[in-house]
Amino acid sequence: MSTDPKQMAQKAAEELRSRTGVTAYDAALVMGSGWAPAADLLGDADDEFPSVDLPGFLPPAVQGHSGTVRSVARGDKKLLVFLGRTHLYEGHGPDAVAHGVRTAVAAGASTVILTNAAGSLDPKVGVGTPVLIADHLNLTTRSPLTGATFVDLSRTYSARLRDLAKEAEPSLSEGVYAAMPGPHFETPAEIRMLRSLGADLVGMSTVLEAIAARELGAEVLGISLVTNIAAGLEGADLDHQEVLAAGRRSAGDVGALLAAVTDKL
């Protein structure tokens, strides 16, 4: 079996088409920690199955990531929804992280919507607030690209898609997302550093997927749901269970936002 990541994505896309009967998807959504209940508001799944049934996908290793693929028809749009993702800290490398979005683009998705749970570096942007990602800091020290693959990332997160999201919810703000390797949460000193670098949000995902999607020509929308205030800003201990609980509490609002955005595509 080929180990080339793009060929593996093509094989996964072929199996996906065979299972769902969908020739080409309009958009793909990757649901971050705690976001899974929001996916229910996109509509009933025409098909749903474990992601490991597709070539190249790994079993879920993080609570809050079910490792499920849904095929959803919403109006005249075909949506591919990933309930969960592979994180870099799981130790499988950047290609495993990027495999979902590469499969989605190979299956026709020209729009990729990446969601995540994030810590807020501004206590005024509180828990339960969705924030559009305008740019990122890749502090993972890794990339899904190899060789002389020079991809322009000056417009990684589509201004057009952010405008569509603001049409759906005018109160949305934008911020810079800093991706850290994890799996530990950051120290207060690291949070002070990130603030000095211009970050507004911090998490452990999304940027490698965004880079891979842009290499393949997909338009990217990134949305963070604030699930905690970053270390040292409020004095509370950080806990993954609280991250998941915050996502569940906000599921209705963020699900409605995703539904409205996909309707405008």
C-alpha cells in the first residue's frame, strides 16, 4: 500500500464515495473538542460510520473526539463532517493530522471549516464565545508539507468566509490563533509570551490542517470556541473535562452558526 499522503487521501476519498454515493462534497467540517453536539444542527446524516473504515484514518485517542464521519445533505449542499481529528501530540506525525482535510479536498470539498476549542488570552473574551481565526502562529515546529512546497499563507483564512460568518452573526470577533504542540496546557509564562507575540487564542490543533488545505487550493474558515481562560490570567486550574463541558453548553449557538455559514456557501 502506498505511503504517499496524497495518494492515501485519494484512496480514502474513493472509499468515501463508494460508501456514501456522493460524487463530490461542497464543504467539509472538522469538529474540535466539545463541538460534536453542534454537528447535529447541520442536519441528519445520510451516512455515518467510524473514520477508521476509511484508509489512512487512525482510531480516536482523545476524549471528546468520537472518530466518526458523517455525510449530510443540507439543502442543495453536500457536507462532509468529521467528528474528531488526529492531534500532533498523539505522535503519528503531521501527515496523520492533515489526512482528514486532504481526504475531504480529494472528495471534492472546495471549502474546509476547521473548528477547535481554545484558551482565550483576553479575559474579556469569555468562555462560550466563538471567535473567527484571522491568522495563526504555528508554534508546533512542524509542517504537513515536505520538499520544495512553497505555499503562500498570507491569506490562509478566507476573508470572504469570515464575512459570511459575520453576516450570520454580526457580533463575531476575530483573533490570532497560536498552535502549541501539547498535550500539556501552557504555563503562565508561555501565555505572557504568546500575548507579546500577538496571539488572542491558544490551542493544539487546526494550523497544520489549514496549511494542508491551502496547499490543495481549498478555502479555509477557522472558528475557535473559547472553552477556558488561558493559564495565569484568572487563577483557575485548567482541565480537559471543563473544555468539553464548555463545548456542550455552547453547542446550540455554535451549531446554528455553522448551519448559517454552510447555507451561505
